[in-house]
Amino acid sequence: MVTLTDFLLARIAEDEASARRLLRYAQENELACKEPQMLGKRLPGWHEWPDVQAMCGRALAECEVKRRLVNEFKSWSPWTLSVLALPHADHPDYQLAWKP
């Protein structure tokens, strides 16, 4: 059986991996847009590199904060962990017993 702590750390790792993938994808596209055949063309919905970098930086910082909270509160505040798990209540591994 998956513990609440394990569940949260797995979701944090997934969020962190997603932010890193987005950052890598944006960086690759930023570089591709600087190639001569792309000059003057626009990509729909494209964000400027500094914006993407800032958004991903915040997401990665939030992952680190959540990881620290989980490790700090895992032994004495199950309610805090339950609240941190709420955004993932639709995940198949989420257990109703964790609901605060």
C-alpha cells in the first residue's frame, strides 16, 4: 500500500519532471527559432524565453518547497500532508482516507 508521504513525493517528482521537460522543450524551440530558415516566422502561442524560464523556475522552486514540507511534516502533521495531496485527489493512487 502506498503511504501518503510516498504518494506526495511521487507527485512532486512528476511535477518536477514536467517542468524540466517544458524548460528543455522551450529552450530547444528558442534555439530552433534562431536558425535562418525560421527568421521572421512566429509560432502560435509562443511565450518569450524569459517568461518560460521564470515559470519553470517557480514550478521547480515550488517542488523543492513541497518536498521540504513533506519531509518536515511526515512524522507529526498528517493534516498538512493531506492538504498538500488535495490537488491530486483525481489521481488513481489517491486514497479517500487521506482527505482532510
